[in-house]
Amino acid sequence: GWFQLYALPRTFSSSLEAVLAAWIVERSISSTSSSVAKWQTRQTRWLLLLGSLQVALRPTAAGFWLSWAIYKMYVLLQCGDLHGVFSGLLAPGLLISGVVLSFSTLLDCLYYGRFTLVPLNFLRFNLLADGSALYGSHPWHWYFTEGLAVTL
């Protein structure tokens, strides 16, 4: 009925976001064991595309994606490949993320009938207006004192 139409898109987007995260980790692990030149390949661009789609689906995935990118930059810098950081990771990452954000914004504008940036609205609601407190809140140290124990 109507409730499935209302509630299932959230479940589907959460599932898709989780699948994209798992796929990124799996492909990333398999590419870490290969040579640094692998960063110049199509696989890297696919990983960047998957990560950008993941962030477009759920802006909170940016934390996961940022930690992945920092780790990959660290690996490249440890190999002494500063050029690979820029030409193989940062430049394509900014380009691909920009295209995905533009396409996502276009779809949102068509849907809402006016210009809207959903990630900006997400940040405004959750950080500036503290709207996320409607769903429960914890002190700043909760993640270190109790949250970590719960997840382990």
C-alpha cells in the first residue's frame, strides 16, 4: 500500500549505499596489492564514480569516502608518487564528483521545481538547525566512551 511507497525508497537507498561502500572497499583492497600505476587505470575512475554516487545518495557517506581518499593518498605518497596523487586521484576525483553533484542537482531541481542543493540542505538541517536531535542526541564524547564499544 501507500506505506511501502513512502518507506521503501529509504530502505533501498540505504541498501544501495551499503553495497557501494562494500564494492569500493573490495575493489580498493584488490587494487592496493597491485602496482602504483594501477591508479592511472579505469578502475580508479570507477571507484571514484562509485564513491561519488554513494555520497550523492547519502551525504554522511562523505566521512567514509574522505577516509578512503586520505588512505589512498597516503599509499601513493609512501610510494613517492606525488604526480599520481594529483593526476590519478585528486583531479579525476574532483571532476567526477563535480559531474555527479551537477547531475544530482539537476535531478533535484527538476523534481522540486526550483534550484536546490540537497547536500547543503542536509548540512543546514543537521548541523546548523540541529534537526538531527529530533532522532536522538548524545554528548560529543559518546562515540569514544560508549559508541566504540557498541560497534566492536
